[in-house]
Amino acid sequence: MHFRSFEEFWPFYMNQHSKPTTRRLHFLGTSCATILLVGALLIKWWLFFLVPVVGYGMAWYSHFFVEGNTPATFGHPLWSFMCDCKMFGLMLTGNMDKEIKRLGKRPISQVF
């Protein structure tokens, strides 16, 4: 699929993350990857190699076994990373349900 802008890609990305468990596993993967990155910078440099394994591992697991689709990262790596950061921020601030409503999807309660 071809997208001309981030704003055009965002609704597609959210459609690929329609299940709450998928979003939660992305949130958990991003959180753990961030902690590992900080640990790599401050404690042990070799932890850096675990950052993509943990971050992408949880996200890809959620796509293959929860959502039942292919990760958007395969076709659009940069926009997918940007969307993951946006989704993480929305979940962290409790605004994910509002965004789901804005996009016309059924709101689902969040744990984060």
C-alpha cells in the first residue's frame, strides 16, 4: 500500500492494532526496549543488542498471534516506528480511547 503522509498512514496503523492486547504488547515492548536502551547507555553496552529483540519481539508476536496480521513495520518501517511512539504516548497519557473514537472505532477501556 502507498501512503502520501503520516496523517494518511496513522488510521491504517491503528486499524492494524485494533485489539487491546496488541496495543498493550506494543506498549510493554516499547517500555522494556526503552529501559534496556537506558541500561545499555548507563550500565552495560551489550544490552543494546536486546533493544530491538525485545521491542520488536513483543510487537511482532502480537501481530502474528493476537491480531492475525502482518506488522506494518515490514512495509513502512519509519512511519510504523513514528506511529508506535505516538500510540505509546497516547496510552501513557490515557488518550488512546479518545483517539480510537476520533478514528471511528469502538472505544475499548485501557489498563495503561
